[in-house]
Amino acid sequence: MSAPLDWRAVYGNYDDDALAALASTGLLRRAAKDVEAGKVGWQADGGAAAGVVAADGQRVQLAPQGPGAARCDCPAPGVCKHILAAALWLRSAPDPAPSADAAALDAAPVEQANVLDEVLALDADALFKAAGVAAVRKAAGMQDILDTAEIAVQGAVLNIRLPALDLVCRYVAGTGYAGMVSEAEPRLRKALHLLALAAVWRAHGKSFPWPGQAEAAAAPPDGLGDDETRFLAQARALVHELCAGGWSHASDIAAPQLRALATSARVESFPRLAGLLRGLAGIADLLVERDFGVDEGQALVLCAQVHVLTLALQAAGPQADPVLLARLRGTARRSFDVGDAMELLPLGAYWWENRSGARGLTYAFWDADAGLLRQAVLARRDDSDPGFSRSSAWEHHALWPGVGPAHGLARGALALEQPRLSEDGRLGLGGVTRAGMRHAWAASDPRWLQAGFDDWTALRCAVAASVGLTGEPLDLVLLRPLTVEPPRLDEVKQELTWCVLDRERRALTLRLPYEHWKASRLDSLEAWATSGAAIAGVVARLERGTQGLLEPVTLVLERSGQLRAVALDYERGPVRPSLAARLGRMLRGRTAPAAAQAPLAHMRVLQALLTQLEHKAMSGHLHLARPDDALRALHPSLLALGLDAPARLLARYLAAPGVGKALALYHVGQTCLDLDTGFM
């Protein structure tokens, strides 16, 4: 027989973390003080039987689904201090006397059963009905993140962490789907809680039976709805607010706000926007921590991209070109299709860490048949996987069955059977793919002689074609230099510069800025470049920003007529320069800036424009323009150099300053610089 409802057992399952997720840590502390002061107890005249608690003079009506469904007669919306106080007090409250009223409440008995078993026994049809059609569709559209979920039982609470969304959902024993709690935006909780339950089922080998057509309906609509348009305006407004406050004065609530917005963007089928917001949140964290490796200019770059992307999406409207809208939305889920067998030339791997907390190992391969560089990525979004590290990714994690980890792939060519390719050409790891090693390519192999770029003019055109919201993404390039010069250390800029020459002996400067996790990369590049080894190729990463750069990450060496990849992050080089040689290069590096070719006039003016806007963003003055503003002096120069678009936007900004106008001006100025690549 069912037992009468035990309020203490129901609410006692909510620990402090679960209660804080319902409201806030500060509100929970205030509620605890009320309990300590004796301001909470059963309502007089049958409160224990009816589940009514008096808390600091207010009446709280408990609900079987937990504190999230409880109601208070105070004017505060949602879960207030009084509901939290009632939940805290009930942990040690006396058992309510059984009564007919309590027994009549429609609730399952709370037993000391395994909360995981309870979740796995839930009725899927009832879940879909409780969530609603819209929430089911949104959840079905995010199944790509289910495999990354982390599940842990903590007493009567099942914690389900979704790293891709920076979100923890909590299922509390005895309260069902309606009693789940998280810090997600209220309008998204049904979808995200349903997604969390699906992750638990999948992790334990149980199929989650999505309703018919749910997955097909999960595809983003062709146009934008009113809710999506309102969300884009909300995202833009938050970015404007943060810029108006000044990035030098970023508050500790900026990053959580941006991460919450990124989660919403992901749910609303804007994965590209979600990625920008997560990156901005990572920079906000570092600014609050006063990390020396971050500056406000990096925040402004992302803010400008968020501004123009949200405007472009809204301008697309309900009758948008589906191809254009899909490109603006971006792609979150990579559907890997099985292709024909291929032979690839391994080009080495590099380790990376970004400001959102993600880290990983990217391995590059040259696909001669397709004439392009392919990538395979081992990555984690945060530090939650203690077994994944810089060294383990290189030495222990195999990319495909049939071959060992990344460090062993440099010894020859790679043959893939049933390779899985995503829409953007990346290689899927594991799965049905089988791999094997073949003989290394010769340096005279026609496939190698046609690989990558040996003409920097062609490289420049390819980079320019990738600029803008609708450009084809380009983040990694293969260079085949005719010859290379010794690298130079620029102590002022704290970076290593390396000049490589193309077949026409035109110079291209590669730059390797110092960051603590790149120290071995700098040492390795210096060692290999001065060892006398024949450098046949360089894989460089293209980074956009206020100072766009090409950063060398791996080398391809010619040894005994054959090609071999070298990962700069892991292979130090056969010759270590002497101290005298290192000091000599350092001294030469000090004079290098004077010998370098001066930037072109239009690039100097554009850089000055961006620098002035960055100063304003630091102090929160983007919405202000004084009569003596240094930006005014740049307008005639922009017109004289034929930079009509930035000149027009600058005039508009100076006439009526505003954050939005400043961000648009910054983005256009940065795009103009990107069209000149910033490294030629």
C-alpha cells in the first residue's frame, strides 16, 4: 500500500546545491538565517497535515514535486526565500502526522531506492507529454551532446552534467521530471531536463524512444520565428551592456551571464553564436582574474562578431535563403558519413587550449585526391576528464583501430578504410573506420609537389576568400617554402618570428607568440630551424584578431628523400643551440623591427582606428565621442585611402555615438585588415 506523503523525506532529498540551483546561493544563505532564527515551522491549525509551512510571516504551500513547485503568498516571483527556508527546515522537522488529506495527495511514496534505477524506470511517453512538443523538438535537436554527459549519484540526487552546455541538471528522488532543477533559463528547462534524462538512458544502454518525426522536426526551420528574433536582440543587448561598462571593469557576473546566453543560443539552433558567447565568457573570466595573457581587444573582437552576426541573422528574416541562413546559424552536430577508402599524408599534431576552457589535440593530414588539408580532433571542453592531458592525447589515445596513438603516425602514410567525413571535411574518430600504415611519401612524389601553397600570392587570395560572415572557414594551411631563414626573438612583443620564402622568393613572416603552454613549441621551432634539417613543409594555424597571424604548429622534414612530420609541441629537435648562439639571435631580434618593412598606409590607419576603439572599450566609453576625439582625425585619411565603408561608418558613429555603431565600425575595420591577411 502507498504510504502517506512524508514531506520531510521529499524535501530532504534536496541538498544545498539543488536548492541553490533553484534560486541563488545568496538567497539560500538568507533563508538559512531565518531557519536559525526560528522563523520557520508548521502552519497552525493543521499545517503539518496539509503541507503548509509558515516562514517569516509568509504561508508556503508545499508540493509533492519539490520546492520548485511550491507556492508562497509573498509577492516575489519563482522560488523565494520563504520556499527555500521551508525546504531547509523540513530536513530536520518533526514527522507530520498521517492524515486523510496527506494520503489523498497524488504522489509516489518516497523510498530509499536507487535514484538511478528510478530514472531508468521513468515512462517515456509520460515524459514527452509533460515536456510538450516544442521542448521535445529542441531536445531531439541536441542529441549530439549526449555522449559527453557526466552522471554521478549523490545520495538521493542524480547529477547529470552536460559539458557542452556548461550545465548541471539534478534529478531528485521521488519528485519525478517536474522536480528536476538546474540553473538553465526557465523557458528552456523542460527541453534541457529531458535531454539530461535521455543522456542517462543512453549512458546505461537504454534507447530513448523519441516520438515519431521528433528528430526530423528538430532541424532548424528555414526562416526565423518571433522567439528567435527576440533572443537575438537579447544577446546583442547583453553584449552592448557589457561593452558600455568597460572591459577593464568586467564584473564577476559577466561570464555566467554569457554562458547562460550561450546555452540558450545552442538550444535555439544558433551554434555559431553559442561558440562566440562561450569564447567571450572565457575571456571575461580571465579579465576578472587579471590574467596577463588576455586583453580587452580580444573581448572587443568577439563582441563585434556577436553584434554583426545577430544583425545578419535578423536581417535574413522569415523568407531567408536557406543556404545563407544555415551558414549564419552554424553547425553544431557533425554528421559523419562513411566515404571511400583514402590515403593520407600525416602532417603532425599540435596541442591547443582556448579561453573558453576547451583543450585538445588536432592532427593534420594531406588528402591528395581531394586536394585539401583534413583534420581529426581529440578534445575535451573542460578539465572534468582527469585521464585526458597534453601527454596522454599524444601517447595513449588511438585515433582509429589499427594504428596506435598520434605520436606513431609520422613514420609513413595512413590508409583509412570506411573513413567518416563531416560536412566541413573533418575526419571522424573511431566508429567503423579502420586504419593502417603505408610507406612514407617521397619528397619527389607528385602528390606532395601539388600539395598546399608554395606561392604566397595564392595563399593570400585563399585567406581573403575566407573573410566575413559567409566566407568559407580556413583555420589551418600547409605551406611548402623554397627556403627558410633563422627565427628571430622579438623580446618586446614576446614572440618568435620566422621568415619563409616561396618559389618566387617572396617572404612570409610566421609568428609564434609566447604563452606558457606554448613554451615547448617555441623551443622546438628554434631548435629544428637551426639544426640544418631540410624543411619541406610547414603547417600553420591562421588566427584572426587585431593582429592576424599565421602560427607554425608542425613541420614536414625531408630525410633520405622521404617526408616525415614533426610535432613542435612534442619533438624538441636534434640540435640544441648554444647559449652564445641564442644570445646572438636575441640581439638580432631586437633590431629586427627596424629592418622590417613598414606597414602599408591603409593598414596603419585601420590599425589606429581599431586601437582607438579598443581603448574606448577598456574604459566603457564606446558610446561617447568628445570634440577632440582622436577618431575624428582618422576620417580624412580613410577617405583619402579609398576606405569608403569604414569612413562612412566612422562618420555615422561620430555624429551619434553608440555601442552598436562602434562595434559595427570595429568589425568592418577588422574585416578590411583581414582582407590583407595581416601577415603579408
